[in-house]
Amino acid sequence: MNAESPGLVEKATGASSFDPLAFERRAKVLAEAGGWEELRIALLATTDRPWRPRTVLYAAVTATEAHSGALLDEVLRRSVGVELPPHIALAIGRHLAMSGEAGAAWGLLLSCRALLDSAPHRSGLAQVLALIEASARERGLRLAAGILRRRLAGAALSAGPDRVLTWDTGGAPPRMPEPGPPPLLHHESAPPAALAELEAVRDAFEAALRRDIRPQVAVHEDVLVNRHGQVWREGGEVILSGNRPLPEASLAAARQAPEVGSGVLAMEESGLFHWLCEWLPSLFWTLGDAAEAPSLLLSDLAPSYHEASLALLGSEAPRLRVGDALRVGRLHVGDRRMLNYRHWGAYEAGFRRINVAARREMPGETPADFYISRRDAGRRRLLNEAALIERVERAGFTAVELSGMSLAAQVALFAGARRIVAPHGAGLSHLLAKPDTCTVLELVPASAGSMSLRYNFARISRLRGHAHALHLERINPITHEWSVDLEKVERGMERQFGG
């Protein structure tokens, strides 16, 4: 498998003195190379030998990749018998929860006393509990994970908003545009659990499209807000926690927090997609019930694309940068459910302003057929991207890197797009604002526990009428690196775009 890994089983079981550090290093090499079966055999051959904490992590990943119940049992046995460092326990718990082993993740987390007692790791623990809550099949486990998550976040059961404003969308939702659900190409390469999860996600979204979802705004009276978008009342009730406890600095600052009469929550910390496809559209509304013009409440640490997108929108609402705590007399929190975009008339004017402003700023020609490169990405490195770019360029596509472009240039690029090939990435967020339809082939790294998030751009295309197909590939869960089958991608392009 690798020059450093041959003989791992023999070295592990035949040596008179077992070296845990040397074994861990060789296990790491095998895991990074995807040698799951060889690593499974080696790990099961050393169940009577001491493992270092990171070896337990490699064993957890191997157990799910090689579908080994015996190895998973050994991981749980060791998690009870040895006090794992909190960051290792979190990594194992996260992987198990994302791989369909919610019960095992729950048991491992509860067995790690250092993790439960560690204040610096509470945010990470709450996030893993949220994964368990979302993925567990057993109702009791979902409830238990949710209760502990809220306890860690300091959130009591909320009485809900003081008022909810629902927009009149003019009757029943419009008919869904054609085409229908996206086809799944090269699906045989995906891990079975990931494929099953993706199919379930697709079916659930199609079922949700039949529900009558209408845009709303929640109104909360006399609350406190911090730079993380957390919302709470002075008496201690946490309304929005973001799956993390309130920082001590926010609780201290609340006693002498500055005040604003009316504000609109405009904060996210999860990246470009969540801003462009969830938060920004929720700000398009004119809040006519406000006694004064509400301020847009932005984090004092907000990334530059927040202000750049508001500039394209042409919003004249006053901006207010929020730090540790701000008291708000009347806080408006927009509805960020993606199903709202069925009522496109409610959002069309805002996106039209963004597109017009982008074209005014970037009036030049843009390629109609392009490939979005991940050469500049720090995550999910596509190992054979150079060869892929060579193939797509031969087919008439222009390779582009969005990181070197202004937000206006990115909007203008997508506005003129006809055909797009792209690895899964935040750049595809611009499909939502695109004024007309296009055809998309998205290359998706498939791993269990992540497919709902990786279906987001297919959801957007489904709502906006883009012809969208998903080409699936396996990703290494240790290195988060992946490659594509070049021949299968070419066949997918022929199917999606025509010969």
C-alpha cells in the first residue's frame, strides 16, 4: 500500500516489544492512503497492546470505513478504559455521529469525563450533540442529546418570539420549475451509507416542497445580542444559542450594554453560502411595523463580503457593529428557510438590484461555460485537479478561481453562465441570485453525515430551475483529500451538456 506501511500486522504482532508510537505512525500512513482493510486487520491483531489516543481515532474511522463492528466495539472499550484527551474524544464522536453511529458517539462522549468537565470544549461538544440529535434513529437518544446540548448552551425552553410577521405571498405556492430532482452520477463510487443518506435527503426535500412554507420574521422585545448572533434575555433565557454557551464576556458586558431601539439580526459565522443563501435574502424585506428605521446588526468581526453584498443590494439601512453585548428594544430575525424561495416574487427585487449593481461595476464579457477551480482552496483538496482542468478546457470550458475576484465580479460571472462544472464549494452559492437558468455538473465528495449540507446547491437549483446533476466520489475522512474519475466525469459532462 505504501513504502512505509508493508508488514504492519507482522510488526505489530511479531515484535517482542510493541512500540505504540511507531504503530501509530504506521497506522497514520495507512489511513491517509485509504488502506482500511489492512489497517483493520492490524488494529484487531493488537487489541491486547496499548494504543495511543490518536490510534483510537484511526481505529474509529477504520471501523466505519471497513464496516467492522468488532473494531467499533474495541474503540468503545478503549474509550472507557483510557481517559482520552478531550480534542481526540470530540474528533471520534464527531466522526461516529456523521457516519451513522449516533449511539456509539453518545456513549463515547459520556465516558470522557475530561471532555464533560472542559469549559473550552463545550462549544465543540454541543456541536457533536447536535449531530447526534439530527442523526439518531432512536427518539430517546435524540431527546437526550438535545437536552444535554441545551444544558451546555445555557438555553432553557424558549417561549418563542413575541410576535411573528408572515408575508402575504399572494396565494398558493407556484408550481415547481422543471427539471425535477438532480440525477446522481457515478453513484457506485460513494460509500453505501453516504449514498443512502443522499437519497433520503433528496426524497425528504421533494416531500417538503409540497408543504405550504411562507416567509416570516420573528420579533423579540427587549433582548440582548452579541457578535456571534446569540440572543438572550436579561433573566437568563437564551433564545438563540448557536449551539454554544454564552461567553462570559457577553454576560459581563450585558450589565452596561449600549442600546438601540430597533434592529435586524444580520450575523453569521459559517461562511459564504450561509450568508448569500440564507442571511442576506432574509434582509430584503422592508419592516413596515417598526416605529423607527431598524439598524442592520452586524458583527464587529464580520468578513468583508457582508458589507460588499449589502453595497450591491444598495441597502440604506444604518449599520451597527455589535461586540460583546447590545441591548435591542425590538429585534427582527428573518426567516432563513430555503423553501421560502418557492415564493420567488418575495425575493426577486432584491436579487435584481444585486445583479444590476454587479453588471454596472463589471460591464465586460464573461465566459458562458466555466469550471470553478479549487486550486486556491484550503479544504477538500482535489488531488488530480490539474488533469481535470485539462479535460474540461478541451471541452470548451474556462477555468476560473473565484478567490481572486470581487463579489461583484463573481455575481456578474454567474449571471452570464450557460454551463458550469464545479467541485462542491461555496462559489455555487451564486446560483441563487442568477437571473436565468443554466446547466450544472457538481462534483461531490461523498461521506456519511455530510450529505444534507452537500445537497444545498442541488436544492437551490431545484428551486430556481437550473438543470443540476451530482457526480459522486469517495473522500478520505482522515486527509479530506479526494480525486475524480476523469473518464466518468467526461461521460457525465456528455450526459449533462450533450455531446
